[in-house]
Amino acid sequence: MLEYSAYIILLIQIVLIHESTASLFSDECLRHGLKSYYDPTTDSCWIVQATELTFDRAMQQCNHMPGYDGHLAFPKTLNHSWIIYTMLSASDSWIGLQHFGSSTTVSNKSEWYWVYPDGRKESAADALWKGANPTASGGECAYSNVNNAISLYNTPCTSVPAKFICQYDSSSAHHETTLEHKCKQRNQWFWWNDDKSCLVLDTLQRYPEYSKAICTHIPGYRGHMVFIRTMEKMNAIIAFRNGIKNDDIWLGLERDRNMSSGQAGLFWRRFDGYKERFNIKAFLPTTTDQISEITANYIYMYSNVFNDWWDIDTSMTLCEYEETLRYAPTLLDIQCASLSLPHLYYQGSCYVREETNVVYDVAKRSCTHLDGFNGRLAKLDSTELLRLIYNTLTLPTGGSAYAYVGLERLNTTGAATTGYYWLHGNGQTLPVTDFSYFYPGFPTGASCGSAFLGTVTTYDCTTSRPFICEYVEPTKGTHFRINANTANMKALPQFIIQVYDDLSLQESCGYQCTKALDCQSIVYNANTRNCLLQSVDSGMLYVESTNIISAPGYTWYDRY
């Protein structure tokens, strides 16, 4: 009796586990906002993509469900036909059925197969063909048609753009990386499984040199302009781009200077100096006939062709993020990427352009976009930085060429060109000694500074303008600064407000301090991820040295 009871309990557990798994799978199936149907009889998910594509492009687009391998649908039964026609209203849609054989034997049903994106295939000799299909005059691909029974037609693979139906089986679950999961959560991001990379299209128009700087969409992964090594990837990108109705895009392909031939010296290049020779043979003969200009350094993709061009024109940017290019993101990096306003994370600073027109004093108080960081009007004190901000944040958005920055004339006793300071926030200033990045004829003695066309100008402070904010990493000084005199020291317990045992970043520890009114400093151990909030400021005179003890592994950070 006990054995029988144990058997019943085990059976119930198995059923519950299966139902729980199926429930998770079905929930994932129905969450996308696209027309979808969960089929409990086969534990599969069917999703209709309304963007019309040719067959070869549709083949690469079944990646809606993170953690599951998708393919164009295999409607093998009458129940599947019913799902397509009745539940999905997806007549005239591509399915994963394809002919393999001579073009003269298309009508031979034994030469038709259900095809997976990775090339695997299953016999489809008993497919539910409509009437006399497949016909000799038809093509080598197939789509569902107008009823819920035997409804499959054959048609040319590339001539007829159509909707397509993707199928996901719960049994296709696989280990999903963090990058893959992030990528598949966004409708306009595209996962390319062959390279284990995520492609993100930035639709603002930029010059190629500045397009390189904006591949910061996914904190924790260093992005670069896309590498297209195969025709399959090129076709998938064309389908992705056409699906969201976008134009030509810059690629990570550049030409070395002083080449003797237009098709020589082409390399895929990355931010870290890595370069890989372009394999032109993979794209011959038609896709490379527009790369012949020896003096053109950059390559973009228009339609289905590579084109070379100079750095005098703008285009969209397709960024690529790879699993192998991971790094540990900071809290500022993460928060910057989440902003909807035009922004750029660059060399430890998050720059944000605010289009609201306000006077200078209001702009100074309005850099509050990021919780936990003390924002300031941007310090743009070099030609390189001014041009970068203009070409990445101002020019692509079509906003005013003028924007307030953190420059003021604080000393008005001298000549009109003197007394200017960059404001660091919290009362700190830096005198201007280099005027090479000012617009010709400036400064003029006016009180407030504005960025203008990659330079700095000075005008009155009462004109309403957009403004540019800057938020900086702790090591640059706005959030927490390292006190070198008391580094690796730890306060006695009476100074500790709260203890956190598992904060993964020092910035996270610092953020908690900003939420506690009595918190004056923190100590953080990067190895144990131990964070202590303290009511003591190490610079306060009444803190006796006997009240501070050594704590190896900890670093002390003062709060402003």
C-alpha cells in the first residue's frame, strides 16, 4: 500500500511539474503583442509576423521567444491547418516547407522537406498539398492558403513577399545567455545566432566616425558597428532593416588609406584595434560592385549592396554586441542606457541633451535625470569632446545648435576674455586657460556659455535654450570621491548606519547612501561585496584616530 501511495505521489508530482513548465511556456508564447496561439496538444507556440518578407529572409526571423529555437511553421496535421486559418488568420503565409532537387522535378512530393534554420530537414512527402500542388510551374517554397484543411501551395522563394508563421516547441528549450535574453526582449533588436550576437539599429543619421561612439545600448557589452561575414547574415539584416522600414546603414568595414585598388585594404574594424580582412569572395559577384573608390574610407549597406563613401555624409548605424566582449558595467552606465532622451556614455560620463528651452539658472538646477547622481551642466573643454557631443546628440536630433553648458564668467573685473570658469558642481570650479575650442571672436564678456556647432560661445543668461547635462562616474568626482588619506580604513560599529551583504558594485553601495539622510560615507569591499553606510565623515576633526581601525580589503568613500 505504501509503495502504491508513493507511486501515486510521484505521478502527481510529474504531472504538476509538466503543467507548471507548460504554463511558463504558454505564458511566454502569448506575451509578445503579436498574434499568437499556444497549442496544448503539441506543446508548441505559433506566432504570426505580419511584416512581409521573401522566404529566405523570413527563415532567419523566428527568434521571438528567448530560450527556444524557432523555425518557420511545420503544419503537418489538419489541426495545424485549423490553427493557421482559424486562430491566427494567417492564410497566404510562408511556412518551413522547401524543395530539394532539380528545378525540373518540383512536382515530386518526395523531394520536399521541412527545413530548420540550421540546415536540418525532415521528409515532407505526406504534406497537406492543395489540389494538384506542388505544380511543376510553381516554385521551390511553400505557403499556407485560404482554408483550414489541405491548403499548401508552392511558389518561388524570392519573388513573393508574404507574412510568415513561426513555430516554437517547448522541447527546443536551450541555455540562454544574458545577452540573448536581453536581445530577444526588444522588438527592434535582432539576435543573430551564428555569431551569438545582438544587432541594434540606431535610426538617427550620423557621420561614420561618430557612429562608432554610440554603440552603448547594452551595458555590460562593448558594441561595434556590425560585421557582415556571410550572405546569410546580409540577407537576415536586409530583412530586419526592411521589416522596420529603415534606410542604408554604416558598417564596421573600413578601407586602409593609400590603396592601389578599390577592393583592396578592406577590414572589419573594432574599437579595441582588432581588425579582420574582408572576404570579398563570399559576396561576389553582385554585392560588391559599388566598392571601387580608392579614397573612400567607409562602407555602408544600401539595399543588398556594399557601397563605399567618404566621411561627408550621414547614415544610420547598426551596432553589434557579442558575448565575448563583456565587461562589468557601472551603475551610471546602466542608468544612462535606460534614458529615452538623447544621451551618450563616454569615458566615464553620461551626457544628456535636454530639448526643453529654459534660462541658464533653471538649466543649472535641472540636471536631475539620473537618480543617485549629482548632475551638472556639461564641462566640454576640448574640441574633440565638443565635436563628439554635437555630432552624436545635437545634429542627429535636429535640435537647436545652441545649448547651455557649465561655463560661467565668475570674475568680471578683468578684460572681456578673462574670468571664465567651468563649473564642476558642489562649488568646485576650474578656470579656463585654453580658448582654442571657442568660436572665433569669443568669449565676449557675456556671463554664460553655450555649445554651438562643435565650439563654445558666450551670451547672456536670460535667453531660453536647450541644455546639456553631465553625470560622471564616482572616480571622476560627482557621486563619491576616494579619500586617499583614509583609504582601506573602516569606522567602529557606532558609526555604521546599515550593512548590505551582497551589493555587486561600489556604485550600488554609494546609491544606497544617497537615500539615507544620515549617511556621510561608505566603505566597500569589492571581494566580499560587503557595503557599510556610515554616519561619519573621515574629514571631520572630532573623529579621533583611535576611533578608526584598519580594515584590509575595504575602501573608504566620502560623500559630498
